[in-house]
Amino acid sequence: MLYEFECPCCKRVIIDFRLLDLLESLRGRAGGRPVIVNSGYRCEEYNKKVGGVPRSYHLSGMAADIRIPGAALEEVLKHAYTAGFLGLGLYDTFCHLDIRYNLTRWRG
């Protein structure tokens, strides 16, 4: 749903179509389970408020923080990588996925 990608601050939505394509591919690889988007697009003000990095991929609609109910986060990252995501961040309660151009992994 489009509202999942909405900035909580300003209600704007910017989404790169490649992000949507890869999220759909991820859903298929996860057996059709729902992909819950915790954070999609962020305006600069909201990104600062939540402690996002200054050049976050969220600012350009190229990132999503997600979870898949019933799936371990490490499993989600494996599926995300095989789906084609190259920005792969593992946090306590979600995975950050983005469509950068070089493989980068981290723990937050």
C-alpha cells in the first residue's frame, strides 16, 4: 500500500520503481508472506529526527526498513540479497534494504 511509504512528517511519498520491483521479488522468495514497511520515504526533517544519516537512501525513495512476520531477520536478508538488494542492514527489529549500486552490509 502506498501509505506504507509515506513520510510520517509531511505525508509525501517518493518511491523508486526499482525498490518496488525488488520488494515484490522479496515477497515471492519469502513464500508470499507480507512484507511490512516500517519506514519508506523520509523528508530531511524527519530523517534528522529519527537519526538517519545525512545522505540516506530513504531521502530519495530508494530504501525501506522492513520485516516479514514469522521470518527471522537473517532469513529476510538472505532473501533480499538473492532478490537483488545491495544495501543490507540488520537491526534488532527490522532490516534496512536499499538499491544502491555497490554491495554494502552492516549491523545497526
